[in-house]
Amino acid sequence: MSVISELSVPVEDFPLGRALATTPDMQVELERIVPTDTGALPFFWAWGDDVDAFVAELKREADIEAVCVLDRVEDGALIRATWASTPDLVEGILQSEATLLGVTRYEGVWRFRLRSPDRGAVATLQRYCAENDIDLRLDRINSLGEVKAGEQYGLTDDQRRTIVTAFKAGYFDDPRQTTLEDLGSEFDISSRAVSKRLRGGLRNLVGATLITEK
């Protein structure tokens, strides 16, 4: 039976985390891990005001052969990276046949949310990380049936919590009773990250409830 797991690793156990250590206001969004002819994880979004500094740090990483900005938006950029070799953690996820549902960087860790074929696949990933000196921690694991109610509208846990907190705090009232900065303090993230969670969560919520033609 498919399971949903939440796992965390120290920031330094992933090359993107090392680059982010020098640009702490930046956020990285990894939507999924996809193997291609040039490796895994070729594309990701970087959000914040220090895109150029972040890219400069990535270019110093021995694990990355090349990196370029493909597109810029108001508060971020789409980046393509060519890896010298598949990062160990990503290789472990691929070998375990897990699907990446989301990644969040907290102060000292990356938190990965994965859907795996069964609990044995999660154990396979844990063994891989142990053999490759990756400090992986299993924070939570549930069967797909146990979490389905919370995911019925396509929301991640962070999106759901942020929307509910914003609603209770009066963010959607007119006039507003709270600000993005206040909500950011509640979750210990930037106001930009709060805005991104709200946009992504509301997009998924509308798509799952109001859009009948696809």
C-alpha cells in the first residue's frame, strides 16, 4: 500500500542547501524529481531578492557543472542545473521509486515529503542514506488512506495550515485584520514565502472545487 512520508536532512547534505547558507533570504521550490538525459532535478525555482548571488554560489559547487537562469519573474527565477553526478540524496529517492510531493527548507534542515510504493521502499531509502553517510531522519509515515482526507483538495500540509491560519486571523476580511508579515512570524518564514503558500494553496483549492472543465 502506498505511503506518505516526511523526512528531513541537514541543509549541508544537499548542494542547494550549501548555496542557500550564504543567501538565507532565498527559498527554493523543488516540485518533483525527474530523471532526464542530463541527470535528475534539472529545473527548480528560486524565490527572493538575491537570485544572482544564489546562482553565483551554485556555480562554486563542485557537484554542479553548469547553472543558468531560464526565466525571471517578479520575485524569483526558474533555474536549470547540470549536475556533475546525481546528488546522493536524489539518487536514493530515485532508487526507492518514490515521488517527490514537496520540499521545504527550514532553518537547519530540508524537509522532504514523498509518496512511496510501500513502507519497504521507505526502508530502502533509509538504508541507502545510511550507506552513503546521509543523516536522514524519518519524521512521519502514514498510509495513503490515512492522509487522503487532508489532501482531497490537492493542498500540502503547509498550504492548508497557512490558509486556515490566515482565515482565522482575518487576512481575508475587508479590511484585513492581519498582514503577511504577521503570518510570517507565526510560521517563522518570510512574508514572501507566506504569499507563495497562499497563492499555491488557493490555486489548488479553486482547481479542485470550482473548476469543472479541464
